[in-house]
Amino acid sequence: MLPSQKESGAARKHLPARPRMSSMKFIAWDTSSKTAALATFEADTKTKNFLLIQEQNLDVTLTTHSEKLLFGINQILKNSNLNIQDIDCFGVGLGPGSFTGLRVGITTARTLANALNKPLIGISSLAALARGAIMELSTINLPDLLIATTDACKGELFALYGKPKDILNCVIPNQETHHKLWHKDVCEKVLSPQKLIHKIEKKKKQNWLAIGEGRNRYLEHWVVLSASEMALETAQKTTLNQIRGKYLAQLVWAAYQAGFIKKALQVFPRYLRASSAELKLKRLSDTA
């Protein structure tokens, strides 16, 4: 579990008070990719015990997160024998990832948490994806370098990369005073496939593994490094390329223990890059 950290007086003033009960119920979701991940879990703030209640995935390849998310939330609560009023804290993936998907997931989390006056915790979507691969492969074999990546469109990729043992100490990049929630040697950024491949080459690791939707994009660039890529079975590739609810839940719980809790309306997406609408607006203003 990640180490906890005391908050500064200035930071503490802006954070909602933690509920006083020792046993808390959480719900979390991520909508950064074409497969949404949801989880409910219970955790004890005194003993630090963590219990996953339910997890599920929603495929939105042929639909949208706006059509599926509320249905998924209702379904997982029902399967967990919970009502939304039973939830003490909400968690959500902040990206990077699909701009539209993130807006749907984060707006829903902000709205529900704010309406119920509950705290909201945001975590890195790519860290949740990477954590799943590390935990699933830890009993078999781990690569020297792990890359969690998703398509950023416009000829770019969102990527998180580093050593597996360092990535396990990543929840959300440096935020306020909570620098212990991200390992300094792990990078999360948006870059072209050429630049990403170049960075992998510079690491000079014996083997590497890339997971996520971005691995199946720009194949002409990935093939350059195919000789040193760690081999996986087809079933493993399918599992590792999706965020699992239980690993999302683990990061939300780690962030909670570190004191990284916020009021609902203080949580925002991590796009890493301006949206198409913002870029268009900038171009119009520059030519005005």
C-alpha cells in the first residue's frame, strides 16, 4: 500500500472532512476508453482492511458512455446490495483518454458526489490500467519496462511508462502536496508514436510490454521494437488491455489513505492536451 502523508494546513482547509465511521463504502468508475470499469468496495479506516464487493466492465464500442454509465452504476449497486445513499466516497478515473468519455464519467461523479455531499477521489486511468497488468503478470513474469497507452488521436498517444515496481507506487501525478502518490521515474504524457518508440529504445531494457488501446495503433512504428517485446497469449492480451474495476478500486483506496480527497466540484479531467474544440477556438482567435 502506498505510504500516507500528512496534509499541510493550507491544503487541509480545502478538503472535505473524512467521514467518522471506520467502515466505509466506495464506488468508482473509469470511462477513459472504449471499455468502462466500475467497482464497489468496502474499507476500514482503522484496520486498513480492503474488501472488493463487485466489479464489472461495460463495452461501449457500439454505443456511448452516456448511454451505458448510469445503467452500469445502477446495476453494480444492485448487485452489491447497496443504494447510492449508502456510498461514503466516490472515485473516478481522470484520464488521460477519450475526451468525450472522460467528460461523461467525471461529470457524473461530480454531480452525484456533490448532490450527496460526499468526497470525490480522482486517479490516473493509465496507472489503473498498468497496475492491472503488473498484478496479473506478477506470478508469471514481469517485463523490464511497461507501457500503458491509449489513442490520443491526431497522430499521438497517451502513454505511461516505467519499471513495474515503480508504477505500483503511482496513483495520480504530482498534485498539491501529495508527491508520494507518484514515482519520480514514471512518466505520463502525450507524444507521437515515433517519440514514444525512441524513448523505449533509449531505456535499453531487455524486454518491454505495451498494453492498452494504443498498442494496436500505429503498428508500423511498434514493429521496429517487436523483437524485444514480451510475448503474451491472446487471452492475456484481451484481459490486460482493459482497466479492471478492482485495480481502479485499489488506487482510489490508496489515494484516500494518503489524504487525497476533494470536494466534488474541485475534481477535473486530466486531458494532457487541448481538445479539438479548444484548438479550433485558439486558431480562430489567432486569425481574428
